[in-house]
Amino acid sequence: MKVLVCGGAGYIGSHMVKMLDQEGHDVTVFDNLSTGHKEAVKWGRFAIGDLTEKGSLDSLFEKGHFDAVMHFSAKSLVGESMTDPAGYYRNNVLGTINLLNAMRDHDVKTFIFSSSAATYGNPIKPFIDETHPLNPINPYGKTKLMVEKILEDYEKAYHISSVSLRYFNAAGADKDGDIGESHDPETHLIPNIIKSVVGDRVPLKVFGNDYATKDGTCVRDYIHVTDLAKAHLLSLDYMNANKGAHVFNLGNGKGFSILDVIHAAENVINGKIDFEYQKRRAGDPPTLVADSTFAKMELGWKIEYDNMTDIIKTAFAWHKNQTY
Ligand code: UFG
């Protein structure tokens, strides 16, 4: 298939591009390089551009003759979305509407959207399935939910089928070490744990130890980036037989507190990781753990990395030889 990957220079997008290329698809990456890296685009062709500029999309679609679009381009930091909601609504909602309109105008009917567990807000049960109420507590989660709603309407009116994949916490890196997670500034837990023990050794801060969790720190469900990419591939097949606007959770189904993750990293390096507690970070729900039964059942999704130590090992391997 000819697949357009918006945000293909970013962390999850670049892993997707590699997998699509390995599976024999023809890939075009579209990215504004605001948070992505040119060096991460190692497969397919690359077009630089911004979804909020309609003009660049028209020429891209005219030339591209795409069969499907995967959309990873988003601002995705919970904390930043609290202080810059305007940037989030512009980039994540307006940019996606432009992209969907270009699809409608060029008769592209298959769309895969990077949604988020942030659409749920504060969980009311330990394992979140797709029927859980949707009450996002930060602008980031709201933008993702808005797009999901837009997709329902675009399916009815313009017959654009979609799969929205609600990721829990993406983690780890490509097993060959070709690509990995690199943000500037880095705000994510696992890369920050690694940065506290390699290179410049930036001191690790743990945001909040007074949550109602087993050890007071936030609990998250960490899912390997290659497992996430696999679910997108399966979603492409799924939409051949199942038209509609579908939503699936993608998580490991296991909750790890921040201290659990630090301890797993200590096992990987066989050493101690120091940190200090800081006050809570705005917009963080205390726990987010997935029930991904529906994705496994419908898509035939199987998780390869079901162990935190293995996930962290891949992240360490990338950070040791990080090239961007
Ligand atoms: N944290 C720290 N120290 C750090 C970094 C993070 O204590 O240096 C804490 C956070 O406060 C949070 C937890 O570790 O409690 C995980 O934080 P991340 O920043 O790694 O991930 P988030 O849970 O904030 O968000 C990620 C994605 C979102 C997505 C969410 C869904 O960035 O896009 O997972 O679960 F919505």
C-alpha cells in the first residue's frame, strides 16, 4: 500500500515507518520537524511540511495517490498542554481537520489515528476498557477526544474509515537500535531515568509521592513502541473488512508505579538510581492501566514485550548509541 505517515520523524512514527518499509509498503513521511528528527527518517521518502498549512497538504496529496494515512503528528505533553492550550488545539485539532479534509478531497478512505489514554481522565476502575467514561483532565486529552468525535462524523458523511488507537505509555526503542526516543527537552520518565545515569547525568525528579497509589507515585501502563506499531499494521488489515470509526486501547495491562520503573532500571544497570521527590506535575492522573482485550480480540494483536525489564533494556541500548 502507499501509506502517508504524518509525524513519521517522531518517536512512535519512525518505528512505524520502519515496520511499514519492512512489510513492503511504500511510505511517505510528512513532518514539520518541530519535535521529530530528520535523522530518524531512514526509510521511505520525506516531505517537510506542516498540517496547519493547507497548501502544502494539497500538493502532497496530488502527487502521493495514498491508499491510507497514519497520523502521529501531535503535540503530546500533558504538562505543556496545561500552559499552552492554544498550541494544542491549533496543532492537534485544526491540523487534523486539514489532514482529513485533504483525504476527503483526494478520495483517501483509510485513516489510523494516534489517540491516547489521556482521553479517559481519572479512572473510575482499575483496568480501563473502551467503555470507560471519557472525561479528559488536560487539554492534550481533550484534543484527542475531539478528533475521535470528528472521525465519527467524517465516517458517516465522507466514508473515511478510521481506527483510533488509545496508547497508554509508549516506551522502549527499536531492537536493532536504529531509532529511539529523543525529545528536547525530555519530559518522559524512562528516558529521564536513563539520562540520570548516562552522559551528563541529569538529576532525576519524581513528581509527587502523595497519590493514592501503593507507594504514593503515579502508576502507568508502559507499552513497547514496536508493539504499538504492530497494532497499526493490523489496523490497516482490519479496515479492509470493517468500515467504520473504531477505537482500541493499546496497553500492557500492567500498572507500574514510578518507583517500580526505577527499580526495574536499577536491575538493568545493576546499580542504584538516585532521585528526589518534587511536587505533583499538573494534569497527571494517579493511575492509568489498560484493558486491551478488545484490541487483542478484534485486531488479533499480540504483545511481544510484556516485561518491564525487557522494555527498559531496549531503551538503554538506544540511549547508549544515540545518534540524534
Ligand atoms: N515523571 C517523573 N519524572 C520525570 C518524568 C515523568 O516523575 O522526569 C512522572 C510523571 O509525572 C508521570 C509519570 O512519570 O506521573 C509518567 O510520565 P511521562 O511524562 O513519562 O508520561 P505521561 O503519563 O505524562 O504521558 C504519556 C504520554 C501522553 C499520554 C500518556 C497516556 O506522553 O501523550 O502517556 O498514558 F497521554
